[in-house]
Amino acid sequence: MSTNTTAASTPFARRFGLRLPLVQAPMVGATTPALVAAASQAGALGSLGAGAMTPEKIAAEVAEIRAATPRPFGINLFVLGPAAADDATVRRALAAIDPLRAELGLPPGRAPERYAPAFRDQLDQVIALRVPVVSFTFGVLDAADVARLKAAGSYVIGTATHVAEGLAWRDAGADAVCAQGSEAGGHRGTFIDADRNPLVGTMALVPQLVNALDIPVLAAGGIMDGRGIAAALALGAQAAQLGTAFLTCAESAAVQDWRRRLAASTDTDMAVTRAITGRYARGIRNTLMNRLEAEPERVAPYPVQNALTQELRQAAARADRGDYLSLWAGQGAPLLRGRRAGCGAAELIDALAAEWHAASERVSRSIAVE
Ligand SMILES: Cc1cc2nc3c(=O)[nH]c(=O)nc-3n(C[C@H](O)[C@H](O)[C@H](O)COP(=O)(O)O)c2cc1C
């Protein structure tokens, strides 16, 4: 651990006793209780992507994290209403998905019983579990739900991809806002003007939210190393939230071919698509993305398309076939090549802390020279 004290801490980092102002981002499909516990134990704020989990699974995974670390951690949920789809929408979508399923030896797809877990049940579970930090994406809670979470002792973080969304979360009573720039991997949280898919980048978004809000802002999107953490803090963020940087950690659930493609990626390989899940998400371009994008009129809205492609992607994960996976990744993915493949989260966080201290020192030295 670096003993350098140049880099300043932030109120957010102090509140959770963090060694550096770093959040390990919640990521459905990649975060595991082991990753979250390792990140929190190493002095960051670990976060579990629980948006796709049943309330029972959320309870089991929270228990696993608590058994592995006494330190604070976060749980992330998707703010979604009940979803339904008519037969014609399902048939149209499956006409594009079924040929891909056949290539993996799967029979034609069918409409699932449920397109997504019931959000209200997930929320009630998280409130009952009195989780230290609860974050949300894809929507905003009403003030009464935020108040229930706070009464349970939880610190509430809302995701914003533009200023109006940050203001909506502030008005609902959130403790902090995660400013998620368009460089970010995976789905972004957009819920106001989502059809226009506003693509405000992290560098532009963070200072605008810092100016607009009187609550802490966390920066997410394209941050891969200590230089990025220092830059986020210079823009006024109180912490940096890194997702893609943790995908290749030993404790991540990412399968081998996803890891290989991350390590081999170049800056232009990542694209934003709604063809895989019905909602805009950034990932490495592959066969699945290209084939589904070729028939945009067949893509069902989220979460219907997500549910209809799920079995295919799960089969691809079991077979380690990256061509048929959703290879979510941010624009900074090529920077993973500087890391030791398969290192533990603790090793990554040690490196990030040292890089952040060095970057902060470089900045203060260059200011001193001027
Ligand atoms: C594989 C993957 C899954 C993700 N799942 C979620 C999620 O469940 N909830 C969420 O709020 N954000 C999710 N995100 C976004 C991250 O929380 C974070 O904002 C993003 O990774 C930051 O950008 P970066 O990937 O460039 O570091 C996901 C990102 C990735 C790469």
C-alpha cells in the first residue's frame, strides 16, 4: 500500500472508510459476492448487480458478502415496471433469434413466464436486509421509497446520464448521484428522453452534474486506472466507479472468451446497440450484435428482447462462445492490457491506489512548476 498522502480523500470516501475514492461498479452478469467482498475488503466500495435476481437470491448473496467482509458494500437494482409483450412482438423477435439458437443446438425459443423479476419485491427485500448502500439504474424512485431505504439505514445512489436525471434523483432525496458517461460499458441508466439515447461523455457530464447538484457525484464511464480516478476527482467527483476494469479480475463471473476479447480489443471495437436486449448498451461488436442489428424492425423493447435472448447467451457462456455472448465493455477496455490477466480485485485496487497517488502528485508538481 502506498504511504504517499498527496492525494486528497473525499467526504464520500471518508463516510465509508474507503482507502481510495473508488467504487467497484455493479454489473449484472459479472459481479459475484466474492468480487464485491474482495473489493470492499481491499478498501474500495464493492457493489453487486442484483437487477436480475429474485429476492431469495439477493438474500443469499448478501449473506455471502456479509460472511466474507464486515466492510460496507452496495446492492444495485433496475427500476422497472411490470413488462408484457403481445404474441406478434415475441414471434417477430424470435424469427431473428431462433436461427442463432439453432447454431448453438437450441430448439426454437418461447415467451418466458416473466420478462424480469418483480422490482417491488426486490426493493422490499433490500430494505429488509438493511444494506449499507443501495444504487439504482433505468429509472428514479419516488420520495417515499427513498425515505424507506434511508429509514432502513441505507445510503441511496441514483444513476444519471444527463443533468435532468440528476435533478430528478436529487428531488427524490438521493444521497448521491452516479454520473454515467457514454463511454461506460453495459447498459446505461437513461430514463428521461431515452429514445434519443443522449450520449453525454463522462468528461462533460461530471462537472455539469457537480454544478447542478448539492449532493456527492460519482463518476463512471471509461475510467480504467489511477489517472482516470485523479481526473474524475479534478472534475469534482467524490469517487470514481469502475466497471470494465474489474471484468477480468479472478473473482468476476466473465467467461474466458469474454476476457480474451477484452484483452484483444482496440478502442474502436466497442459499439452501442439496442439489438441484444432492447435497451442501448455498449459492448464489443460480435456475431450476435451484427446479426440482430441487421433486422432492427424485429428487436422487441427492453426487457422483452433481453429475456428472449437470455437462454441463447447463457448457452454461449456455458460453451465459452464469445460470438453469441453480450460482451459488455466500456471504451477503455484496451487499457486492460496493462494489467496482469486474472489478478485478484485486491491486487487491482492496490495498483489503482498507487497509480492514483502518482497521478495526483504529477498534477500538483506540474501546477507548482507553473
Ligand atoms: C458487464 C457490465 C454489466 C453492467 N451491469 C450494470 C448493472 O447491473 N447495473 C448498473 O447500474 N450498471 C451496470 N453496468 C454499468 C456499470 O455499473 C458502470 O457504470 C460502468 O461499467 C462504468 O463504465 P466502465 O465500464 O467504462 O468502467 C454494467 C457494466 C458492465 C460492463
